[in-house]
Amino acid sequence: MSMTGLAEQIVPVTLGERSYDIVLHPGLLATVGERLSALTTSPKIGVVTDRHVASRYLQGTLRSLCKAGYDPTPIILPPGERTKTLGTIAKILDVLARHKFERQSLLLALGGGVIGDVTGFAAAIYQRGIPFVQVPTTLVAQVDSSVGGKTGVDHRLGKNLIGAFYQPRAVLIDPLTLRTLPRREWIAGLAEVIKYGIIADEEFFTFLEQEIPALLKLDEEPVLHAIKRSCEIKAQVVAADERESDRRRILNYGHTIGHALESLAGYRGVIHGEAVGTGLVQEAELACYMGLCGREVGERIRSLVQRAGLSEQVSPASFTSLWGAMQHDKKVAGGRVIGVWPVRIGEVVIRPIEQQVCAAWFQSKHGRGSRPSSGRQPGKHPVRRKARRKGKSL
């Protein structure tokens, strides 16, 4: 992927006094220090990252910050979803307090979605809020989790149950970081890109259908277009509904089942984008089962998810375990699971699903007597047991 020399692109996120820009530019990471001058008056910058990202990008980031006159403090965390705990937040806060960070001091999230989520949450609660900037290095983070101000950590009973809405001061995207992204992470990120076409833009979905071979090869022009268009859609939705009271819920398409699968797997074995890819297909199947869309909608979604290299099958866990995990989703209201369902490519509706309907759909797929299978399957990992092990690893 050769992107050098391409023009900088800016996508505004319009939220009144909380407005900020998403800046997309190849090679941006080398200039991150000078880009912060308008965002903070404090010399103290906390750079939160994980071990994998640190090995590739931390030293260059620190050099840029020092060159611009800042005093950076690196905070290096273990990689992976299991880092999203209150214990990790406490660790970040300890560093900030020890180094006497003040209200104008800034946190910089250098990494994927997990790093962005924990950095933003720590920034939201340290001294009742200090500024932070997102510098996402994965596809999922660049097109989705870095934009919109959702921050937080997981609870043993569900994903993202503890957190806050807290907007960054900027999102600085260097697509060159995708060059070092593991193949599996790149493919997983495509699930979030596909989601945007389904929920808001049939033309973009058609583009993805046509360009998926080029995207899998990381061809520069399709990659940049996919990132920018995804950010534009996310920004438009967030601007219309910052705190997810109405329209922003459409961004959860694919995540009701996806988050349940992650939770049941104890956040091991399946990564976020892979679970969302499965959710895109299965929630389209459910929509078809409920009569909300035609089979051709589900088949287009299934075909694109498959061609992207993602799995579209729900692991044959028991329905009880799947529904139980869905009940712990933060989108549950009044004990009802609120889902997002496609009616056509480019349009979705938000409505609850009854347990009996979901059970009948599940049984139509797996049979009345389905049981958890052996191997690395979501049903094989009780949430409570795995969550305790997660807490001990910190």
C-alpha cells in the first residue's frame, strides 16, 4: 500500500462546543506533536498504548511529542479485549496522579479500540475530565470506535456495561499504520465497514461488493475511500444523536448477537470484528424471519461477509446461553432486547425482539435439542468462570 503524497482529508464531527475533526492523512503519526498545540496548553501528555503497538509506533510518537516541546509519559498496557477492566482504569489513574497530571494535561490513545475505550474513560473521570485525543492504529478503531465519544470497560456479565460518553478533542488517523496490522485484524475490521453500507448507504455497500478483492489486498484508493466514507457516516449519525437516545442506535447493527458471542467466549478466541461479522448475517436472518426484509437482503449481506473472509455462522451454543448474554447487553430496555434490523440495504429499523421469536428462529437453525459443541465455541465458555480469570490477569 503506497499512500505517500496523498492529500489530507478532514471529516468534521458537529457537536456544538464538543465539535472536533477527524483528520485522515498518510504519515500523520510523524507530525502528531505539532498537531496538539491547539488542543492543550499543558506540557504533560500521557501516551496510552499496548505492547504490540508500542513495539512499532511508540518511539516515533514520543519523538514527535518531544520535538514539539511536550513531556510525554508512556503507559503501556497488555493487548486485547481482556484489558478493558476497571483494574486497568485504576492503573492509568495511578500513573496520572503520580506524575501530577492536571486538568489541562492530555491523554493520547495510541492503538486500537480497546486502547481508545480505556483511555477515553480514564480521561472522562480523572479530575472530572481532562482532554484526550484518539490516534487509532487498527481498521476497527479508525472507522468506528475512535469516533463518537463512547468510552468504557467490560463487566463480567457483558461488554461495555461501564463507561461514559466523552468526546475526544480530535481523531488523528494515519492509514499507514494499517500496513503492520495482522491480516486477521484487518479482515475483522471490514465487518464494521460493511455495517455502514447496510445501515445508511446502499451505494457504499455496492462499492464494497465491487472492491472487496482490492480491499483485501489493501489497495490504497479503495482503502482510503472506505475509511473516509465510514467516518462520514459515523460522524453524521453521532451529530444527529450524540448519546444514543434514538438514531445512533443504528450503529449497533450486528452487535446484539456479536457482543453476546464475545461475552460467552470470555473475550477469548473471537475478536470484536469477527463477532460483528457473524452478527451482521445472523441479525439479517432474524429480520427476514420476522418478515422485515426479503431473503435477497440477507443473501447480499451473507455473500459480502463471506467474500471478506469473515464467518457468518452462529456457533451452536444453547439458545438459553445466547439469550442470557443478549439480556446483559446495554441496549436492553425494560427487560426487552432492542435490536437493529435491516429492511433493505441502506435502511434499518430499531425495535425489540421477543424471546419466543428469537427462540423459534434459533431452533429453526439448530434444532430444538441443540447443545454447545466441543472446541472453541461461545457456549463452551461460561461467562462467570472466564470473567474471574480475566480479573486475575491484571
